[in-house]
Amino acid sequence: MKKLLLAGIILFGFRAMAVQQPNIILILADDMGYSDVGFNGCTDIPTPNLDALAASGVRFEQGYVSASVCGPSRAGLLTGRYQQRFGCGENPPEEGWPEHPRCPDAGVPLTEQMLGELLKPAGYRTGVIGKWHMGMAHNLRPNQRGFDYFYGFLNGAHSFTEAEKKWQPNPGFWPVFRNNEPLDYEGYLTDTFTDESIAFIERNKAAPFFLYLSYNAVHAPWQAPDNVAHKVTHIKDDYRRTYAGMLVSMDDGIGRVVQALEDCGVRENTVVVFLSDNGAPKNSAAGSDPLRGNKGDTYEGGTRVPFVLSWPNKLPAGTVYDYPVSALDLAPTFTKLAVAVDAKNGFDGVDLMPYLKGKEKGRPHEIMFFRRDSDYAIRTGDWKLSWNDGNPNGSRQMELFNLAEDPYESVNLIKQHPEKARQLQKQFDAWDSKQPDNEWWGGPHNRKRPNTVSAK
């Protein structure tokens, strides 16, 4: 009798846990600038659905990604760990696929746990829809990394309107897959990814699900659909108007996804997060103003992105959170909400919920590191030390900023505060020197390996 009673208590406990598990949708834009959304001040591109999402939850005024280009940023996002720890500091090479790949094992290594692998054991149905960019090899693809369902493409950039079922020289036309099978494709990818996401929600509404909706909008090539042209006719510049059409299409899609949650009766038990994988490219129609810098560098415009988390009735609507947060925080936040097992090697991010609910009053991060090739930065409190030489934005000199007083990084304070600069450099070198070089391209030329780090 006691055994039966104990079994009943355990079963009830698991059922109670399951009821508490929220659905999770992580929506990622591609190359979208900080300022190209209404809730961050954009006035020429209409983004009513993203603005409504921000109004329904928490907008992060200082939301960062861990890298300023696609692949490394996504590696950090999906593991909750600095991607440098496992040698993913650059985009995984795609040259030679499929017959003669230059780097066949490029991607997030199997030693790392990704969000699908973390949430699936907790009872979640898991899906990836959109751009993957985390490995081309069969064992590195979504279905082999804890995701039950995959619809999308594997490489870093893709035509929105064309895909070949067979591999061919132009990677922009490489296959679109359903799970591990290439498809005959017709359509506009942003709309297709939205349709697939709605179908995923409808199929899995009865159980907790995790959907990673990884749009390739607004990454090049510049291809806007005709069905939104009437919404952007007021924009006179051709490039900006095309970019705006791509963004409006994504905004429409996000609105449809949120409506599908309402229609399925699961919106209040669904956490929806939106962010971009990095800042806007240089010389593009996208915008990171008034932030300095762009995609590829470690100025604010390269790593600070539009970032929203919405969970109705669990978090207050219309909240603006001012302290810096990181995309690295999402994996620990999600696994905690899902009552899932922590990653084997621990997260670099933190669970954000105690901060967003007011239980924790301090900063989630006292220190943040950024590295992309030879460009790097460290932020402690509001002080930021950065070096940028990897693209035309770079000043090619060490720069020190106080972001509380100078959020647009316009005044280099290194001459006024040399001791602060030396302190931050020492902290960065202590962290960076422990990271392995990338097996695909080596490592940054200005990394101070252990035998070159100053003892001072």
C-alpha cells in the first residue's frame, strides 16, 4: 500500500511539473540592426507586431549577443556558453560541400549540449525552422542535435525564392530540408517559415514544446515579397525600401505566429523571445544608429540588438529592463523554466527570471566578453575596453568608454583613465588566453597565449 501511495505521489509530482512547464518560442532575426524596429525608435519601417510583442513583456534596453557575426552568435545562443570555449569563434566554413568539404566537422561539436538536447529530456517537443548554420555534416544537423523536427536550410545565406533539391555550386540555392530530406521548393522563405511554425504549434499544442524560429530575414540577398509592397511605398530609397519589405514580411509572420498561439489557447503559457543574431551590416540598408559600429566589430552596433521577452501574466507588460543581458542567458533561463537538467559543463549565462521578477536587484552580469577574430571587447559594469581592426569601422587603437555617460562610444577615455584600461585588458587576457584556437582558421593574431600573458 505504501509503495502504491508513493508511486501515486511521484506520478502526481511529475504531472504537476509538466503543467508548470511553459512552451518556449525563440525567434531570431538575421542581421537586423538595433534601431530598425519601432520599439527602439524606428519611424519609417512599420513593425506593429514586434512592437506589440515588446509592449506585452520585457524590452531589454541593453540586450547583447556574444558575437557580431551569425555562426558564433548562434553557437553561444543555443548552448548558453561562450562559443570560444569550444572553438566556434568564426563562421563554420562551407567550401567544397558536399563532395569535398574543406572542414567536414565545422560546427558546434558533439561535446556541447544545445537547447534541443537540453529540453527534449524534460518532455519537450522540439523544432528548428529556418536557418541552421551550426554544421553541415549529417551528425551536426538539427535532427541529430535533439530536435524532433527541422525545416530549413543548413548554410549561412540563402535565396528567399529559389532552392535546388541537389547541391550545386552557388550556396544561395542549396537545398531546403524537411528533417534530413531535401525538398522541391517554391515560395518566399519568410512566409514558408511562418507557415511551418504555425503548423508546428498546432501539432504540439497539447504538450510542452520548444520552437527555434530562425528567420533568414533580413540577411542578404535583398529580396522583398510583393505582398507587402504597399506597406513600404513611402520609403523612397530603393535599397531601404527593399530591406523594409523584408522586415515587414517577418513582422507580419511574427504576428501570425503569436495569433496561432492565441487560437490554440496556449499564449499565456508560452514564453516568446525575439532578438537578432548581430547588428546591421556596414553599407547596407539596415541601421544600428545611433549606436556606433556594425556587424563584424565589437562596438555596440555590432553586438547590441533588439531583444524582447514576453510571458503574459507571468511578467509585467510594458517593462523596460536597463541592465545588460546576454543571449547566453536564454539557455539557462529556458532550462530552468522547463525543469530540465543543466548543461554538463555549466552555462556562462544566467537565469534571467529572478531579475525580471524583481527577486534579484543587481546586475545579471558584472563582466561580459566579446571576441570576433582580432576584434575584442570587455565590459565590466559600465566600463568598456575595445579593439577593432577587422573592418573599415575599426579605429585600430585601444579605446575605453563609459557606456553610462557615453552609450554611443564617441569619447575615448583611455588617456584619462589608463589604469582602468590596463585593469580591463588584464581581465580580458586572463579569460581569452584560456580559449582554444579555432580548428578551422587558427586563432586571432592578437590573442595572448598562456606563455605570452603578462604576469603584471
